[in-house]
Amino acid sequence: MSIKKYIIITLASVFILSTNLKAETECFEKVSRGIFKFNQSFDKVILRPIAAGYKKLPKSIQNGTGNFTSNIATLLTVPNHILQGQWSLAGQSSASFLINSSVGVLGFANPAKKLGLKNQQEDVGQTLGAYGFNGGCYFVMPILGPTTIRDSLGMIADTFVDPFSHITLREHEIFSVSGSNIDYFSVQGATAIDFRADNMSNLDNLEKNTLDMYSAIKSLYLQSREKKIGNTFSSEDDDEWSQFNK
Amino acid sequence: MRRLIKSLVCLIFILINSNSFSYNSDPKIFIEELVGDAIKTLSDKSISKDDKAKKIEAIALANIDINAISMYTLGGVRKTLEQDTLQEYKELFKKYFLKSLTSRLTDYSDNKFEVISADQKSETTTIVVSRIVESSSQPELKIEWRIYTKDPAKPLIRDLKVEGLSIARTQKEEFASILNSNNNDINVLFSKLKEFINK
């Protein structure tokens, strides 16, 4: 299937599926809760212990890994900034990638940050959100975790937009650079471990203090996507709070 | 004897005042002072974990609008409840909130905190933006405080947004999910709250 056809089908599917559904609506809650339990077990047995071990590594290795994976993610960020018409941010992300990949030794260091270059991560799900597509209903995917119809389709579209996926997953050569599936999944795995390690105490705390972990994670995921799509730090919810003014 | 009673009254008065945890009424300074006080308490190695929890509870009771948070987190269901049930919910929520708060905070490790700015949204609301400075154990965290300022002399905290994620909204959606899965039966929420309080 050509990329054009795929993009048209993706956009049409997202549009049809998300016009009447808000992201808070569940697609199939019972199934999602089952998958969520499986993911929690996977986390307990595999991901958390690896992340705990990773956290014991010297800080320089942890920082280097985080910088390296986020530098590669910039390759997906740049086209999405362009698709959203964010020219200045696209320029900053491109400059950040070039500086970190060269001066920063393949992205293991982050000199671009010291130069004040912004590098916020963007994906196709966020781009679709910025175009006004609702999330559609919410569900949980095995291993990959929480998502919505829009974001899951966006995740597939990411592999077509992201040059790193072209080089690795599809084994296309770009500027004489080539890779394999293993490279792709190694970077995705390292990203997951780095994220899990960064959020070790936050997730432990949440699990200890929540009444329903499934819905707490759902709320946090949806808030985080809202924030990323709007590129805002705060949201307006004054109306509801004002009901409690005495 | 009279002198002794007088001295005791004076002592009680001083003790009550020193534990009233009242801070500056300017929202920005209020947060600076309150967090400074909490950090001082949490990082004091001479205080036991139980005493730290008690002190944090006292700070929270005096400076957080727990009543408004309890109503906000209950969502639309609050409009359908009888006054007695609502009162029972408020009591349970207060216990749940304090236990959850102290449990989250008593494991606190030393982190540098800075207030960045304050933005008065309306006569009753000011948003204070702060950050926890990046350390070896965690990246920088931006925290936004929603301060209720209807009584300008006594600001109260209503919500915290950590990196843009609202704690009150997360709690509200958690409660809503429990209620939705149980035909909006408030007793199910009550039993879950009691289970948490008693564990």
C-alpha cells in the first residue's frame, strides 16, 4: 500500500471513529481492564526489575541513554511540527538534532539544551489532535499501554512519518544510513526502560495511594495527551471550581 | 496555684499558636513559606515518621480547602445525594485525603523548591507556578498551585498540577470510574474509601 493511500485511510478512519466519541468513553472497558492487569504483571515481573537495575547504573549512563533515545525521537518530532505549521519549533528541533548528533556524540550528550533550543516531542496522534480530531474511545493495548483510537492509528502512522522507522523497520537506506528491526526495537525498549526508571517512585506512590489504578492511569494519560496537543501547561477548569466558592 | 494556672494557660496559648501554621496571605509567599515549612519538617531527622505525618496533617488541615476538593472530586453525583450522605462522604474523604497525602510525603527526599511566578486569574483564584529543581534522583518538575483567595487574609490550596497533570482531576475521574462501574452506588465508593483508611 502506498504511503498516500495509507494516510488517506488513516485520516478517514480516525474521522469516522472519533467524530462522536470523546476520549473519556471506553471502547471495551472489561477487556481493557484485563489487558491492564496483564500489563501490570508484565511490569512487575519484567519492566520494573530491569528499570530498577538501570537506575543503579552511573548517572552519566542513564543521562546518555535518555539523551540518545530522545534525540532519535526528534526525527519524528520535526515532520509533525511541520505538519502543524510550527515552523520555529521545527527549526529548533532540527538544529537540536544536528547539534546533538554531531557535537553531542550521536546524541548521547545534549549540548542543544544548553544553547536553549527547545525539543518537545511530537507524534502523529498529537498532529491529528491539533487538527481537531477527537481521541475517539479509550482502550489499553498489551505491553504498549493506554491509548485512544486516534493515538493508536497515529502510532501506526508514526512508522511512516518517522525517518528512523524507515531506516530500521523497513530497512530503507537514507543518506547511506541503514539499520534493522533490532535497532528499532532496541531503541523502543531503551525508551520504555528509561521512562519507567524516571517514574519509579511516582508510579509506586500512585499504586500505593490509589483506589482504582486503572482509572488513575487513564486520567493521567488523557490529561497528558490534552496538554501535549494544546502545547499548554495549564487547562481552564475555573467554572467547576467556582461552584464551591463560599 | 493561680499563677500556675495562668502559666499553663499561657503555655497552651503559645503552643496552639505555634502550631496553627498560618502563613503570609500573599499567595506566592504563602506557597514559599508553606512548602519551606513542610520541607523542614520532612527533612528533620530528629522527628519520627509518625510525628512528621501528624505535623503535615496539621499543615494540610489549616491550609488546604479539603471541603471544596471533596465536593469537586465527587462530580455531578453530589447533587443527587442527601445531606447526611454528603456529610458522611466529606468525613471519609478528609480521612482518605490526609492519609494519602502523608503517605506520599513522608518518603520525601531532599529536593530544592522554587516559586517562579503568581498569576491572579480572578478575585477568588490565583495560580502560583513553582518548580522542584532537577536532582540526581529526578528530572525538574513544574508544579502549579490553584489558590483560593476569597478571604484574602487566608489563602487555601485547592489543586496541584504536576507537569500539567491535575491531582484533583485525576482523583475526580477515579471516583467517577468507581461510581460508573457500580450504578452510581455511593456505598461502593464509601467502602473503598474505608478500606484505604483502615489498611
